Amino acid sequence: MIGSKLKETFDGVVSLLIGLKITFKNFLKPNLTVHYPRKTVKPEELTGYRGHIELVPKPENPFVPRCIGCGLCRDICPSGCIEVRSKRIAEEKEIHTPHFGLQDTPLDLTRKVAPPQKTKIEIVSFELNYNYCSLCGLCVQNCPAGSLRFSKDIYLASFSSRDFEFDLLKRLEKQAQARLKEEEEWTK
Amino acid sequence: MFDLELGLDLSGDFYTRHFQPTPSEDTLILNMGPQHPSTHGVLRVILEIDGEYILRAEPVLGYIHRMQEKMGEVKRYEQYLPNMGRVDYLHALAWNWAYVGAVERLMGLEVPKRAEYIRVITCELNRINSHLLWWGAYLLDLGAFTPIMYAFQDREIVMDILQRVSGSRLTYCYYRFGGVSQDIDDIFIEKTKEFCAYLKPRLKMYKDLVTDNIILRKRVEDIGIIEEETLRKYGATGPVLRGSGIKYDVRRKEPYSVYSELDFEIPTASSKDALGRYLVRMQEIEESLKIIEQALEKIPPGPHISPQAPRRPKPPRGEVYFAVEGARGEIGVNLVSDGSAYPYRVKLRSPSFSNLSMFPEIAKGTLLADAVSILGSLDLVIPEIDR
Amino acid sequence: MSKQADSSICAYAYCSHEQTGYEKHFFITPASLLQHVQKLDELGYFLEDITCMQVKEGFLLTYHFNRWEKPGRLALRVLVVEEDKTIDSISSIYPGALWHERECYDFFGIVFKNHPSLIPLLLPPEMEERPLLKSSEKLRDLYELLPGCEQVLHAPRDEEFGQFIKECSQKGK
Ligand code: SF4
Ligand code: SF4
């Protein structure tokens, strides 16, 4: 009886000492957490992270997105949070008349020969309601023009849900301006 | 409608009233939850107690019911993918896999070998993550605060690794029909290897610190004994089943993917109590590490997604069932297709649902404090139960 | 379960596990449900889940069973007609069915006879809708949804097969 009680006490003390040893060892180890907002995680630790989506500019013009206005991303989005509006505008070009040798041919043939009137697509608006986005990545993967990518904006916080309804065209413009400024400073 | 069909009275708190009428003056009806910290989510348990002893227990579900099955019917096949990360937020990749696997089986889609290995690696990493969180949270229930801090330290590393390829830290949406959405890179492989080497001594430290600790032993030994018959009648699976000495694991018994090519054990414990379930989970972490190391050795080059993978699948008519082994047991997705782009019926079989339905039976006659230990040892994830 | 078609088994089919995940299907009459479940219990099967699906002919209830030692998923299928949405509860044999049956009641309004407490499980008690019921234009024939079974039955297409299954479900009443 006394023996078992003593053994129990002894076991308890041993358990306690082992625990204290481990705690003490860890106590001496360096701090692992990041003191946000005084510090933030390093950018290379964000590789692959999916933030909200943003538009990718055309290589030749940073103000215009690559988007062709096909609406695939809007259709595939499970949460229905993308809204794209585009319009077709005719490009000004001189009107081709059919080659004089073909003028006698029937009408439908000449139509084929005449080049179609060229149109250009302009993206009127591109809105993202980030409140509903489930960050699945389907839109980015399915965009035929490669016009979408994930941003690295991770420190988002606000009191109002309206702040998460992004106008991505505006965002692109801001980014382009920032880039131009940077380039200017470089060249100085 | 409920009134009409069954003549139920809907006034007041329906469930408590239904659970009563209070039989005698000696007993007390007690509500545990829905915001109780030990229920890990919003689970409510109505208890009838006599002193400290439980006479009857009844879980009340549905506090985070989201009608996932209906969502499956109104969304296209590919649009349902992000939902799978939200059914069980702790082992999201297993649910990803179950759904993707069901659609692949329906369409007869071949998955490249490399993709299968990537799935095995990431899914096992996720399993480790899930078990670690369970470990920390369970000990928190039992009154030990420090372990969850250690567990989160390890979880952070896994989450960083998985974030690199899948883009998210918790609710992954990584698998696609016919493969995975992104290939793994050298840094991923290197980091995973580092993690495997790192976790092994940690597990030993956990054993010294917690598993052998006399206080823990007193809280889990001979608590919540579940007999084989009960397990069978309620359809329990996963570590709960293996903790009672039954060697049933979908990865071995109904092999899917490349698990048949990998060498690993199915840990079981014969004690049938909470300690058995605890030990099974701790050993499973080691087995998962073994699987990951082998898979990293064996992973072949090749595409990470099948070239025939459809972006908008339209599977042929038919019905399939696809089961995978999640951290909590057998996850099953039963899919019925009528040949259109929308599923006709999606049924999700969640392991925690069956495991929890056993609770009224095992909690009978135990102490209230032990009921907390039993609930914790079942490893419940409430969103998975409520779906 | 005996391989021979019992008189209460309307149809049975072996399927390839590779393609469907099932080992066997059985179409049985509602009246013989308990008897078959009893047999499975004796054979040491465990209940995986109970699911329901609305089709043109009525409601197809599927009971999934599996075994620990020698896995092979087995589906017991019972068709109940729209006019009489009742079926015996198997909770006296498998108490694990209690919650699954309550779930089916929530989503489809199927009433399980002899269920000790058939009250809403996942949905709020005051909810009047049955969320998984489909509108009539979305409903499909059973034959259309389970093409695998048609071959084994050697049943003629569409109507006759539907009729056959319908008879099967009413035979038990
Ligand atoms: S899928 Fe790409 S190209 Fe099409 S609308 Fe969306 S962003 Fe534009
Ligand atoms: S990530 Fe998914 S949810 Fe978010 S906008 Fe893209 S498709 Fe929609």
C-alpha cells in the first residue's frame, strides 16, 4: 500500500521533471512567431500564395489588360464574384474595295475576299467582389489569355464589406503608374 | 409541415423539450454547447445527469449546416471543387480527393503517376497536420495548455509547405480532375524532407512530454471503452475503429491510387479506450512520415495533370462511390450523373457523423469530465458532421 | 446473402469495383427490407450510410454496407413510391441508422416506421421545405441513372424497366 503510493509519487515527480526539462529547453530557443504589424513575413515565403485575383497587363502597354473579354472566368467562378463588361469598337481603317478583277464575280464570293471589318475589344469594367471569392483558382487557370493572376495582397482588413469590392481596372492603372514612376526614378 | 406530419409541438426550445420530460427530481438536464470549448465547433449535447454521472446524452446537430449536398446539385462539376475544402477543414485534401476521384471514376479518366504521388504526399502531409491539431486540442480539453503551442509550431511548417503548391493554408482546393492544379518543385521536396527529419525527434519529445505523462494516463486509460459490436452497428471508421483493435483502413482494404505500391503499417491498439485511439493517431503520424519519404523517393517525372483532363466535365450517366481514408475515417462520395454538366445527386459520407452517433451509447454511465475526454478522443470536426 | 435471387429480391447485379466502387447491387421490396438487413447483420456487415434520391418512379433509398475483413461494398436499393413515402426503420438492427434516417427525413420527407425519434437532425424544426426534392422537369428515370443495372437485368429499355421496378416496389405492400 505504502509502496504503491510512494511509487506513484515518484512517477509523478519523474513526469514533472521530464516536462520541466523540455519546457526549459524550449524556453531557451529563439522566438518563432512574427510580431505583426511591426514585422511581416518575407516575400519569398509567399510564393504560391493565392491572394485576390488581379489583371495582368499587356507587355507593350501596362495600362491595358491582356483580357479579351470572353467572360470565361465569370462563367466558371463558383461564387459568381467576377463581373466583366466589354465592348467592341470598330477600328478605323480605309475601306477595301474588292480587287478589280473580281468585280464581276457573284456577290457572296466577293464578300469572302473582302477582309472582315476589324474590331477591337475594350474592357469597360472588371469588378471583383472579394467577399465571396473562395480562392479556388479556377478563373486563373481557365483564362485563355493569361490575363489573371493572384496578387500578394495578404494584409487586408476593413470594417466594411464594400472595401472588398475591387475595381481591377483601376488597380491595374495604379500599378502601371507606380511602375512608370519607378522607371522614371531609375532613369534619373 | 413537421407539425402536420408528425404532430410535433414547435414552441419553445424544441430539442430540450423533446429530450425531456424530466423523469425524477434527482436528475438534471444540462446543455453542453453549442459554444462549449471542448466540442470544437458548434456542437450541442443535451445531457441528463445524476450528480456527476451521465444517464442519457443526445447530440444536437445542424448549427453549421450548409446543405453541401444541395450545392452539389446546383453547381457544375468543376464549380463544386472549392466546397470540398470546406467540408472538413482539417483534412481538406482527403475530401478533395474523394470528390475528384469519384468524378474520375465516373468518366474513366486516367491520372498520371506523378499526380498520384503528389496527391499521396500532400494528402499525408495534411493528415499529419490534422492529427497534430487533434493532439493539441485534445490535450487542451484535458487541461494541458502547452502541447497545442508545440503542435501549432509544427503545423505552421506543414502549412507553409502546402501553401507553396496549393496556394492556401487551410481550405485547400488543389486537386483537379485528372491531376493536381500545380506541379511540385525542388524547394517543396527539399522542405518536405527537412520536415520529415524534423518531426521524428519532435514525436519522441511528445512521447516523453505527454504520452508517458502520468496525468494524461489517468485521464485516458479505461475511459470510453467501445466494443466491437457497437462499432459495427454504428459504422464507425478510422482511428476510432482501429483504437479498438480492428484493422480496417481504406488505403489497404480498398486500395486507391498508388497506396498499394507503398509500404506502411496500419497501427491498431487493443485497449479499446481513449488511450488506444490516442496511440493509434500518434503512430499514424509516423506511418504517414514513412509514406511521404517513400513517395518522395519513388515519384516519377511526367505531367502533373492528364492531357485529357476536361475543364468542364460532362460525365456519362451512371453512379459511383469513391472512398478514401481521411484522418477521421472513411470518407465516401456517392455521385449520380444524368449526363449533364450538373450532378444529379451528391451524397457525402462523413466519418465523424457515424463516429459521433455512437456517443449516446458510450457516454452512458460515465462521469461528466470523462465525457469531455470521450468526445475529444472521437476527433470530431463539426462542419463535416453538419455538412 | 445467397447468390440466388431470393423471391423478394427483384434484381441483383454484380458490378466492377474499378468502375463503380460497388461490388453488388440488390433491388429489394420494401416489405423484405428488415429481413435482408438482418441477414447482412448476421454476416458481419457494417452500415456505411443511407442515402436517398428522387427519381421519376419515386424515391430510391440506398443502404450501403461494407465489411471489415473482406471489403466489398454492397448496395441495398429500395424504391418507395411518391404517394406512400414510408418504409420500415432498420434502427432496431443497426442503431447507427438512426441519424441517417433522420437525415433522409429532413431532406426528402421520407417517414421511417418504428423510428424511436424521427425529428429533424440537420435542418431547423420549423423549416417546411424539403431541400433535395426536385421539380418535375428535372427528374430522370431510374433506368437512365443506373445504366449498369440495365445490362444485368436484360430488361427492355425505358418504360418496361420502369414498370418492372415499380411493380417491385409495390409487391411488398
Ligand atoms: S477569362 Fe480571361 S480573357 Fe476571358 S474575360 Fe476573364 S480575364 Fe478576360
Ligand atoms: S478564385 Fe475562384 S472564387 Fe475567386 S474569383 Fe476566381 S473563380 Fe471566383
